[in-house]
Amino acid sequence: MEQKLHTPEGVRDIYNRECETKLTLQTKLGNVLHLYGYQDIQTPTFEYDDVFRKEIGSTSTKELYRFFDREGNILALRPDITPSVARAAATLFEGEDLPIRLCYVGNTFINHSSYQGRLKENTQMGAELIGLDSVEADAEMLAMVVDGLKKTGLTEFQVNIGHVDFIQSLLESTGLEEEEKDEIRELIANRNYFGVEEILDNRSVKGSVKEAFRVLPELVGGQEILERAARIAPTVNARLALTRLQQIYRLLMIYKAEEHITFDLSMSGSYGYYTGIIFRAYTYGTGDAVVRGGRYDHLLEKFGKSTPSIGFAIIVDELMNALNRQKITVETSHRNLLVYTEETQRWAIFLARDFREKGKNIEMLKREQEDRREKYEKYGKRNGIISMLYLRDDFKIEMVNLRTGEEKIIDAKKKRR
């Protein structure tokens, strides 16, 4: 049987500079979540299939990676971490009556069948605020997203906010069957408003409702669009949703996050468990959202604990793509390279120990006498090393900054042991 040395479609190896950048990004984002008081939780990579069942509304069962354990139970690799955290919170914090703030990082797995080129394994980093239904909780989540993205170096991004109750009220006012409402929801998600218009024209839908759907694509922008949306809001729930968005915006102004906020009242959320506000963060250089989130007040009920919740997930791989295409450099640790010979080995080990005792990293490479310095300079540049210490047999050090090309020679005979 032929040995397969390449990865399956939809997954890939991440190494060297890219891997270091990714881990640095995760650390920066994790620091922001911790500053807001969120505590880490780790959930299993796979769960019982029921955790991601259809009524949870996470991912289509056709796109799950499913398998059996030895006892015959159906298991699934997690396509989304929020249901796992909800399951854990419902059991581990069953008696807690004050808010719970949890954050996580982990990989998710979706067996996309119709998305050429999309990764099937992605890293998500997120936060969940459990036990609080308030505009303060909503605003905290959004402010945390803005702070986190700014911390990565992004400056040009927008967090689009909608509300499930607004779009749901419009759909309910059509009087159509559930199947047709789902079709309209999908058309809106794909920005196919001509398709929506065609369905409504072929059904006995009130003129005011048709007009509301006609205006829907224009309800994207700043705070002013909330007033316009109020004029077409068909129900009390829709008007309450707009009031809540107004209240959230006022808090975001205090957080100084309003510059990155856009309202999009056509949003309906990609996950079926969303119940209140929904949001996605976008920036250029990637075709998909870098953050997805929203309120899911009934999700924990599926696991036995009735409590409101809100959360978000940063798709780290999409964020990496955006930063790379925007040529935004993520500063990683200052890596050093020490090149030595047989004659300078004892001295090299002493120097390396001194570096490490001071908390500085250093990689050692032994060279042959005939090797040229350029060989190690090229190696260092390939591997994201910034400083190279080139030990000569006369016990002088050629110190080279591999980024700038700046170099100096240090006579370190007196320091040698």
C-alpha cells in the first residue's frame, strides 16, 4: 500500500514563522479576554453526537465528522465550540447564580462538501458570558471584539450588528410556511433580494411587508438606520430589538468602540441557536468574517440549565489571512542564532546558558570551518531569526541584525571562560 505523506484535502501543516505568528496572535487575543475577567476552559475535541444535534442549530449533520466508539456510541468532532462550552457550563456550574465568564481556544472540524479551497479544520478563539441578559453584557462582548482586533494590529475593520428578532418579525409578518421563510432567509444571507421579491410577489403578502423587504438591503450603516428601521418594524418585538440596539450603541460610545460599529438589520445569524443580537467582524483581505457571535438565551436549556448567554468566536486562520494580505506584521519573540565551531564550543555553551538564564531564546548551530557566514544568514532569514551571533576562532563575535543588515564586532576574550 502506498504511503500517503501529504495531508488530506482541507487540512494543512503550519510551521516555522507562520506557526509562531499564530501562537503570538492567540496570546495577544487571550490577554485581552483575561483583562475582561474571562477564565480559560478546555472542552473535548469530540463529543457525543447529541451535543451537535439538529435542534441545537450548530452545523448540518451532513457536515459533521462522525464515528463510533467501542461501545457503539456515535461521536462527532466539534464543528463549533460554543455548544461544548454550553454543555460544560450547564453541568459544571449548575448551581451558580452569578454570571460566568469563560474563554477558550481550540480547533473545529467541518466537512465542507461544496466549498472548494476552504479549510475543514480551523482554530477558533472565543468567549462566552453565561447568566446575564442585559445591554451591558451585549456591549461588553462587542467592546471586547473591538479591543481584541485592535490588539492584533488591525485598524480597518467593522463589526456588523443585527438582531434576530427584527428579521424574524419581518419573516413572520409574511404569513408564509416555514419552508418558504427558510428559503427567504437563505436568499437574504446571500444578498439575493431579487429572489426574495420574486417569492413575495407570487404570494398573497401585504404591500407594507413587501415594502419592508424592499428597504431591507438599505438598512446597513450607522446609528441613523435604526430610526429608519423603526418606521417599517412590523411588531412590538421588532421595535424592542431596535431599542436594545440603540442602548447597546450608547454604551459602545462610552467604550470608545463606536468607530468600528455598523448596523446590518438583514443579518439572521449562521447558527440556529441565536436569539438576540448577532454580530460579525469583517476586514479586507479575507472573504469571510473574522469574528462571529451573538446571543443564545436558550442553548443551555438543551443541557438542563435555563440561563441566558452571549458569546463570540474569532476565526484565527481567517484573521491570519487578513493580516498577511494587509501586510501587518505581528511582532513575535526576538529570536537569536548562535553559530560556533569545534574550537569555540565551550565558549558558545557558556554564552547560550547566559542568554537563557536572562530569559532570552537562542538556537545553536555548529559549523564546519569551510562554511561561509552567508549560509547561516540565509537560514536565519528563512526561519524568522532576528539576531545572529557568529563566533570566530579568534574569539570575536560578529553580531548581525538579519532584518536591517546592521552588524558589529565584539572582542569578548576577557569574558571567555
